[in-house]
Amino acid sequence: MQREEIISAAEAYWDENRDAIVADIAKLVEIPSTEDLAAAAPGAPYGPGPAAALEKALEIAEGMGMAATNCEGHIGFADLPGETDIQLGIIGHMDVVPAGPGWSFDPFKVTEKDGFLMGRGCLDDKGPSVVALHAVKCLAGLDVPRPYTIRFLFGANEETSMADVAWYLENYDSPEFIFTPDADFPVCYGEKGGYDGRITSAPIVDPVILDISGGVVTNAVPGEAWALVRADASALPAAERITVEGAGDGTARIDATGVNAHAAWPERGISAIMLLTNYLLENGLCNQQEREFLELVRSLVSDTTGAGVGIATADEYFGPLTVVGGTIRKEGDCLVQTLDSRWPTSITADEITAALTKLTDAIGATFENTLLMVPFLVKPEDPEIQVLQDAFQAVTGDTDHAPFTIGGGTYAREFKKGASFGINMPWIETPAWVGGEHAPDEGVAEDLLRTSFVIYVLALAELQALKLA
């Protein structure tokens, strides 16, 4: 079949099966599949919700004639056999984040409104997974050579630890190439390395800072931070984004309000720890030990490129390293600051550790590396990436958007060779009443699902023409 014939066949499939596709999405969305380790059991290692959604997804795949396997609730897969056992993979995830407050729609029911499907998982990642699964079914009915077996993997633990994929790769070989419909178009070919650390002061003697707290997680720019200090609140000056109030017994509470942002895009945030640290230092609200620690924290959080702590670098694929100071706490008599860095190929984890350890040693503090993921990169000129990009362009006519890399992480990085491939097109404006991934009123445009479906059918057909192994 020619490319135009494949596109036309995919469009016809969607138009004929649109209601069935939406119904399959609804079957998954109605299952609250958030991790619940307290309720874990044999066959449900991440709790009953993810296990139920995984089983339902495999049931949908079996209904399409695919051979499905449930891997003890960790993960599942369904195969469309090819002429060989060499595998071309797709992976989506059936777990979701909690619904949380603020919904105008039932989070666990697909509601159709003004061309959008609303509900938790419609965008991340049940809707895209169903669309990609139907693309496999569509491909099976086309007159297209299939030298490779297509294995569709259904994850159940993406939103927390990706233990599902770790289990899979301990028990099965990786497909030769895999993509996940869990990011943005046109195609993401690389993900920065991940590096988390923990800076701990020596025990503070005769502290001025009685308590301090900022941030919720390591991998985000913190929006709030506060400190309780020995000081006369009435003598402390006003400052932007800072509030001061007396806390009794000669103490004052200082609150800083910043702007939250994911560590992958720190430029979108304002660090409350930076605001708080600056205020404490500028107003002498610390003893010498505390000052040395806070000055190191300020060097860390005031420049998201890592220049302040000697780790600034960039490469041609990922651009600059980024770093955020996610949380600060007082633990016992010690001050503790955490950090998250997204790093390119132009630096090593050992070099990051050495630079930070040199700074902590100088003030009698300690440094510990607490998480390490190496950069994941498939060269943008590799044929698999070019096929995905070409499929996107052929269906959409969009030549303005090029393959890209990200600071976040997806399933793709866990496999031999992979990419994240849709379904978002972030340059398309979405109504204010439609939320994004992890947000209240999560939703996705039906037009976006339809376009993605056609892209996936074409991409799967043309990936079959490559030499994968």
C-alpha cells in the first residue's frame, strides 16, 4: 500500500469505529487505578486499581484477536504476530495519579463535551494507549508487510517508580525499538539524566533558626517555604513575596511564597527556598554555621544552570544542565537541603558528585547522591526517529516542529532503543476548562486522538519497512 492509501484506510477505520474506541477508553477510565501498596496482593503488586485496569486492557486486546499475557499484575502485553519473532514495541500505562480536588466532571467517567473527552486518564495515558492499540488492530487489516511482531506493553506503575518495566526487563528481552504515546509530538528522541542529592549540615550549635521547611518533593521548584527564627518580628523589614509575623517568646515566623514548577522546566518557577534564604542572610537571621550552609543553598537555588555550584554545562542534544533545590528541612540539629539535576551528556555523574562534595566538605557538611539515571539518547538522524517524524508530517502537514529532547522521563528510556511519540501537540491552544495531565478536569480533544491514531497507523506500517535487527 502507498502512504496515501494507508492514511485513507486509517481515517476510514476511525470513522467506522469511533464509538467503539471511546467506549474502550471509558472502560479503563472508570477504574480508579492509582497505586495502593498497602493493598498490594499476589497478582496486584501495585494495588487493586492498577491490577484491574491492566486486566481490562488485556481483555480489550484479546477482543481484537491479539494474544494477551498478564505478568502477575506487574505488567501485561499483547502480541500481533509478524513474519519473525523480532519485536517492534509500543508501551502505554494503565495507572493514573489520584483524582484530587477541583473537578467539575466525574473523574472516573468519560464525559463528552464540545469535542473533548473528560476524565482521569483520558490524556495520561489510557486514551492514547487505546488509540495506539486500535492502530495495531487497524494495521492488522491492511495489506502491509509485517516482518516484525508488534508487542503492545501495558504498564501498571509508570506514575510512581516504573517497577513494572524493571520487572519486565528482568524477565523478557527488550523490543528492538519501542515508542510510548505518553508525551508530545512530533517525536522526543532523548531524555536528560536524572541526579538527586542531599546536603546535610553538621549539628548546629546554639541555632538562630529553630525550624525551617520548604518544598514538598525533590523534583520541583518549591512554591512555599518558612522558617521559625529567634528575632523580634516588629524589627524585621518587609520584602516582596515574604511575610513576617511574631510567633511568641522572642521568635518570628518568616514565610516565602514562590511559584511551583517541575524540575524539568525550572525556568517556569520561582524558588521559595531562594526567597527565604536571601531574606535570612540579608537580615542576619542565622549564626555562622547556619550562614555557611545557607550561602551554599543560595548558590544552589539562585541559578538553575548549576553555575553557582560549579556544574553548569550544555551539549548539542539536550542544551543546558538544570538544577533545583526541591526541599529544605531541619532534621534534629541538622539542616538538610535536597537537589534535583537534569543533566546532558557533557558531564558525568561523578563530576557532579565531586563538585558538590568539594563545596560541602568546605563547610563541614556532607553530600549524598540519592538517585541516578544516565541520559537516554537516540540520535535524531537514526532511521526510527526519522520514520516517526515523517509520519507526523505526512498526516498533519506540519513542518515547523522538529524532533526534540526533554528533561523529564518516560518509559522510553528504560528500553534498548525507543522514543516518546505524542499525543500532545502543545502548540495547539486548549480551552481553559480543560485540564492537562495530573490536573483536575483532565481532558483531551477528540480531533487530537483521531489525528494521533492516523499517525500511529502510518508510523507502524513504515517502521515495519526498516531493518531493526
